[in-house]
Amino acid sequence: MAETVLWTLRRLTLIVLWVHVTYQSHFQRTVVFIRANTDLGENVFIRGAGRGNCSADSCPIPITHRVVPTHAHAGAYYTWSLGDRHLDWNGMETSQHSFHGNKPHGTPMIWTTNKHVQGGPTVRDDGYGYTPTNRLGSNFWMVDIDMDCSQTYKGWFEFKAYTAAGDQGSWEPNVDQTEACGGDVDGRRPYQSINHMALCGKMNIFYFMNYGCTINNINDTLQSVNTDRCGHRNPSRRIVGGHPATPGTWPWMLEVMYQGNHGCGAVLISPTWAVTAGHCVRTAKTYGPWATIVRTGETNRHTISGREKDYFVKQIIKHPLFDKTKPNHDIALLEILTPVYTETDDVTAACLPSRYLLDDFVAKECWAIGWGRTHGGGDRMKLQEVRVDVATNTACHDYYGNNVTTRDVCAGLGSKSACGGDSGSPLSCQVKGRWFVVGVVSWGDDGCHGRPTVFTRISAYLDWIKSETGIDISHNVIIG
């Protein structure tokens, strides 16, 4: 009898352990960053839910906070996380702790920075401040939790930020999130919502009041473009002048967007840097609702194909001599917040040209691409491509006089040229089997016919590009 009881107890213990492991396997580490420039005394919380079409008081997701500071005096963020056991829409939970009489307004976010200061606060020690998890910059508020993914909608959950100072607080406005998040995972939202949508088990990056999103694997080794691979594209692609481009034909082409709307073109030159025209970003911002976003993989703006990914722009660097009243030094660099995922043929960087003479691209195979005006002969919502002839610098000067300099390059004549709306888009030329960005669209003939398009000549700005980006282009010798 005793042996029977003992065997039964062991069996029950195994069943209990199996149930425990199964339950825990639903929990995955989930990180949410949201950039919010708050005022002194303000704190940021998030409220959310798991499944779509939930009412305001349903669909809570079980969570466990991961941040446990080593210092006993850890402040509000950590204290508010105690007893916070769900991501829900209701604000403070009954078990949740207060800090010096201040009640939490939801799941607390931690103010973080990527800048380590000796003796400064750290998330590990103080519950806020520097953390190596933040590779993004300052003012990125973070939630680092284990989340029950089984209570999400196919891995997705919704949330909004709630900013509060003391008892006074306000919701983040409605957000029409992009369908195509950037990053190294499939970040296409499963349905439309007025909230941010994030993936359980991933690192999710957002800006306050902005529609954009980036979703990466947590602690994944970020990909980069091998310099030997720049300027290569899938050899099976076939292109015809004057027609919409086949997806993947121009894998370095970027669309610059503001508030979800098309702005300009740009060209990817490394996983974290792009080049565009200076006039494209003369009033652009890198934070808030109008934060600049670049989109990879876009060829048809009528629809989302699944190839598109959106990435936040961290920094905009216009050339120091750029003059918005004149087409001089019309070039700018865009630093991308998180490295562009480049492990497919559809996305790679164009090569930067190094050590070639002024007219070395004359008579080479060169193409202009963009979403500009087509004079009714094409659909400008579809990325257009056209093969163009590069003019000598003397011929370019003959067309436009002293308005062009050796810092410019002319290409295209008549019906085969870039036009309004193509600004920032690249002039790509093939030499010895690799593609180089020779220029970006700057200006041209008002009617887009009769005279060539003027591109900002990239080779004239290589020293500046290298000094700002650190990109090594010394081996990109293409002529000879």
C-alpha cells in the first residue's frame, strides 16, 4: 500500500512539473522601446491587450518584469513594476505598488540611454539609465518583460503609451501603424488598429505618436552589408527602359517618407547609411509624429507586397555648404536607427565610386529610377526605370552654363530622364559587373524634356561621406 501511494505521489509530481514547464514555455522575453521626449517629472507607461477586437477591460496578458536593480534605493520605475502582473488597458492593478504616494498608470516604462557615463545611473543597478539593451540613443523608454505569448493574437499585441506627471496623465493619440515594420523578422501587422502593434518574444521599437515600427530578434547579431557584396543584384532580373521596375532590380533604392506619405528617393550605401538630396530633408525631423522613415523593397505604392520594410532615421546630416535657395551641395546623409536587414537579394547597398576621372561614366550602362512625374506615360505609383546616357561635364555646362559645376553630373535627354518627384533617387551605373551610385537627382529642366537632369555627383563628396559615416571605400577602384 505504501509503495502504491509513493508511486502515485511521484506520478502526480511529474504531472505537476510537466504542466508547469508547458505554462512557462508560453512566456518569452519581450522588449518594447518607445522614443518619447518627456518633460521633467513626466513618466511613461504602456497599456495594452492581447487579442484583436477586445473591449477596454478584457484580454489582459500575463507578464513578469525582468528588471531587478541591485541597489536597495531603486526608484519609481522598479517600485511600480512590483505587483504589475498583466499588460491591460486598466491602469493600476490592485496588487501594484505605489512610490512615495504616486500611483502607477499602467505598466511602467524605464527611461534608458545607450550612453554609459562612469558613475551614472544604470538599469542594472538603479532601475533606469544606461543599459546595453538600448543600442538606439537617449530618451528611449523601455519595457523588458517575460510575456505569455499564448494570450496574444498570433504573437501580436496592441498598446498605447500613457504619459503622466503625478496624478495627471494623457493617452498617446491614435496611431495608424505601418503595415511593414523594419527589422530582421516578418513584421507585417495582421490587421489594422488605432494602436501600436508589437510582437511577443521580440524587440519592438516605436516613436511616440508615430506610425513607424521596427521589430528585431532580441540580442540577435545585427546583419551588415559585406563591402565585397555592394553593387551586386540578382542576375536573373530583366529590365526594360521606360517601364516599371521588376521587384529586386534596384535593391539599394529607398523611399523617404514623412507621416506615411512619399517624400523623395534615396540610395542605401551601408546597413546604417543612405544618401539623398539636401533639399529633400531641409525641414525633415528625426522624432515625433513627423519623424523621417526610409522604406526598403518598395516598387508598387498601390499595395503592400511583403517585401517592404520601414526604418526610422536617427540622424540627418545635410552638407555644411548646402543652400536651400540654390542647388549647391545638394546632398544629405541619413543615418538609419537600426541596421537595414540585407540578407536577401531584394536589399543590398550600392557601391560608392572611388578614384575615377570626371567623365569616366560617360558611355557606361546607367539607369535613372524614381517615383516622379511620367507625363502620363506611366504609373508614378510604380517605381519607374529608364536607361540614360551620361553627358560629359562640358556638355552639361553647355546646357546650363555656370549653374552646373564639377560637383554635378548630367544624364538623360528628351523623354528619357528623371523628373519632378524623383529628387534624391540614384543614378546607378554598372562597371565590371558591379553597380555604383554616381549621383542623386537634384534639379533639371522645368518641363522634364529638352535638357538633361542634373544629379549631385557623389564622387565630389566622398571625403565628406567617409568622414561622417566611417565607410571604407578605398578598395572601390572601378576604372582601369
